Amino acid sequence: MGGKYIEQAGGSISEIVQNDYTVYAEGSIITNAKKGINEVGEDSGVSFGSPADAPPVKNKILKKFLINFKRPDDYKGTYGFDWLRDEYIYPIVTIANDNNNKPLNAPTPLCLDIIKLKQEYKKDVTNIISPYGKDYYPAWLSIFPHTTTAQFAHGSSMHKEGISLDIEVEEIESLISDDTIITFECSSPFVKISPKSLRLSQFVKSGKQTKALGAAKKKNYYLLRNTITVKCEGGVLAQHQDIKVFASLEKQKAEIGKLMIYKNNVIPKMELVMVNVITNPNSLNAIQNQRIKTYEFDFKEAGFNQALIRSEVVVYDSFDIGSLPPMDIDVANFKTNFIGKATVYSAAVQKEIVKLYNRYGKFKPNGDIDSNATKRTFLFFTEMNASGVRGITSCINGDIKTSFQWGNAYVIFKDGLTNRRAILHEAGHSMGLQHTFSDGDVSHGLKPPPHAFYHGYTDNIMDYTWQVVTNAANPYDAKDKMRSFFKWQWDILRNDRSLLLNY
């Protein structure tokens, strides 16, 4: 090896200089040891054959670092994964305007209340840790259990092969390629981890990277992609579980990371009624129906599965406005006000479609669609143009600031028929989610969500694809990467009144 390397090994000093191995041992010197020269010292002996036989280095010190679990870049929403993103708490992204249109034009954390958000990411965490005195916020993973019917009736093969995650080593002090072992441990017999250990040297070999966390802070890290696979097999998790991460070197051991696994012993069911609303007998309704069917996959395997909700389309229906009784005053008003118009007012159309389906729909519920007793979500597709509005969700009347509640139905208009995110976004509303930016959003006036972010900057399904005032594009929209629900949104979705728990 080139350069110079000196180690203290008991009473000896070993030195490598330009590929020659020299040992100084209490008065004796051995040179060119790599050539097999042996020599005995005056007071004590040394025998040495080649560099590979060098005496072991003692008194190794375990270096300080953290392990962070990361979501792969090719994420498509097929499982739930959430973490406290750097840009949410550090001034990394330049925000043009705040949610009330006030200019900022400065690097700003994306979350409006950082302290509250940090508290959220310690909520439900098993055994909170602070490695080396550092605050640590575990990532969350949600996966279906792969079980037999006897083990658990609501298991799934969706995550049978497990989920592959990236692993990040974050430096606290400068790291070297030593013998440190990183191990992954979970107390649940149903959580399977592969591999169960990695070597720090694997990360160091990959090369150090640096990320700026604003103007005054940075982090150095090493990243290995698709490094670890996690799955749940043979049973369910009745409580949130943690995968503990340890670093070990000789007799030294430290807990340096954690991954939380969302409990999966209750799998709610979301039943969908997808209705093709026919307002023009000459429209290509067969194509529209085909579009409807393609979104079943998004609900089931790229959307609400993140919250461990089983989504199923139980009915495909066609609702022909032209076939409804012409003497009904509401039918007549609908035809007069909306059919044949270049554009329509979205909220009015939504209200009237739900009213007419409650009266004449083939699969109408007993009682009102938007009642607490209704255990289905109704999705109406129409080719009417709502001036750029892609979709709108019904709501239950009440004080919008205190008792506001989303309904069980929504309408997708012409501009949203081919938009995956819009359809999932409106479904999210119907199941209780607000926009990610609702706090301070004067255009909506809704009761805010638990946490709020700047408008148009996140990869969350409940964000918008454009930013306030500037109409600049959400950075995740162009690459179709707005596919996430947050862990705290999983909690809200799973408690929606329309879900079935016994099925």
C-alpha cells in the first residue's frame, strides 16, 4: 500500500512504508518483513512473515455515527414509508410565497411548525433513543402481513417478498473502514430482516457524500441502496414494532438507529362504488369506463394500502341523466343548468349528482350517501368541464371551523379523468384528510390538519401540483412522484367512518 501507516500494538510499533513492513519491538528492528525475514529482539522476541500475518491492533475505538432508513428513489406507493424529511425542518428549499401570498423568496423549512412536527415523529415510537445525545426520529414502514387464512384472515401477498430499503450512515465523527458491524434486531418473530448485519466498511467503501442543511449546517453520510429487506410473515403485529440498530466493535456496542413497523393486526376495508355519469349520449363512455377500471390498482396497491387499508371496487355503475324522469324538477334543473354547457360550477354539480343518485341510483345506500351509516365511498366520473377543476368532494353541513366533516362521495371532472393523483387526492378528502397546506390557506377556510406545510412543495398526495401565486410546478409533480401519505395521515385514514372492520 502507498503512504505511511503506524499502529500501536501492545509493546510494539508496526509501520508500513511504500509496501515494506517494518516492526520495532523493544530494541529489535525487522525490515522488509513482506519478504519473509525473521529476527529475534534482545529482550523479547518478534517473529513475522508477511503483512497478512501482522499482529492484531488493540484498543480499537467504536466510531460515532447514526443509521437512517431511506425510501428508494423508485418508490411508487406500493407500501407505506414516512420519515422526517430534512427539507421539512431545515432551510433548504427556497419558498417564493407563503400560504397567504406573502412573499418570502428565501430558503425556508417546509413545515410551518417545526417543533410540533418533531413531536409527531416521536409519537407512538417504542423506546425513544438519543444516540450520543442526538435527537433521533425513526422512519415508519407499513406492510401487510403475509399469512395463511388460519393465521390471519385479512393477510395479503402484496408484500410477500418484503420491502427493500436504502440505508444511510450519517457521520457524527469521521469514519474509517474498520471492523465495525451493524446489526438489525426485532423482538417480533413475524418481522423478518435480511441481511441481519452489515459491515461499516461496506458504507465507507461507497464514498462519502455531503448534503447542505441550509447555509450554516451540513451532514456527511454514506448511502447503500436497496441494502436491507423487511417483511412480515406468519403472523400479525398487534402493536407497533421497532427494528433496533446496533453498532459493535470488539466488546463495544451502541444503539444507533431504529425503524418503526406500523401494527397490522387490523386491516380496514374500503368499498368503492365507481359510477360513470352519462350526460352526453354521444360521448365515448366505453373509454371512460375503461379509465375507471385502471384506477382500481392505484387504490389497492399504490394509494390507501399505505395506511394498511384494503381497497376494493364492489360496483361499477352507469348513471344516465337522460334516462331519469323528465318531470322531476331536480332532473329538469340539472339538464338546464349543466348539460351542454361549456363549463360548469364544480360544487353545484357535485351536490346535484349526489342528490339525484340518492334518489335514482341503482346502488344507492339505505339513507343518504353522506350519512354516518354509509359504509361505501361513491366516486362519480363525468366528462363535464369545470374550468380546470379536476375533482371535488362532498361535505356534511355544519360550522366549517368546528364541526366540518367530509362526505362519502366525490366527483371527477373532465380534466381529472386521466389524473391518478387527483382521483386519490379526492378520495383522501372523503376519508378525512385536509390539504397539507390548509393552515393559513385563506382560500379554503377549513379546519387545519395536524401539521401544515408550504403550498406545492411536497410529494404528498394531499398537496397541490402548483404553488401559490407563482403557479410554479410542484417539484415532484413532473416526474409523477406525488405518491405519499404521511404516517399521521395513515392514522386519520384508518379511522374514517366509512370503513368496514368486520368483513
